Amino acid sequence: MLAKLTPHQRFDLGPFATVPDLPPATTILTRQLVSATGSVGLDGRLIGLGRKHAGKPVTVFRTGAFVAIFTGDELLRSLTLDYNRRYQPQDR
């Protein structure tokens, strides 16, 4: 925005403010078994997968608040953690 400046005056002021480079997000990988109730625990939260998956080994990938849960090469669930809830219910 020029704010009633001529283009030359604005150019002389220097560059606009920019967002600083953020550090790269770290992906955390964990392996665990789905509980008898059909959920997995992650950072004090429970993520619902369904009882049909009870006892299955899963791989959990977490990058920031984004979580993807696989069994073998099948994606069981992907979600963004809701930090206001302890239990992350299934989407139905």
C-alpha cells in the first residue's frame, strides 16, 4: 500500500516487512497397538479409530498438530489435533 506516497517515495523507504523463515517442522514417528477400545494414545490424548482395529499394530506420523495413522500401507485416519479435547472422536 502506498499510503498517499508516490511510488518513488515508497521505494525509498525500503522493503515491506516479511514473515521470518520458520524452522522446518519435525515429523515424529511412533509405533503402537490399537487399544481394546479402538483408540491410540498420543501426547495425553486418545484418538479414536474404531473397535474393529483393536489389537492392530499402527504407525503414527505427527507433524505439528497434523496426525496420520497407518496400519501397513493403509491410511486409517488423518486429522488435525484439537487441543481443547482429550478424546479425538472419529468422524462419522
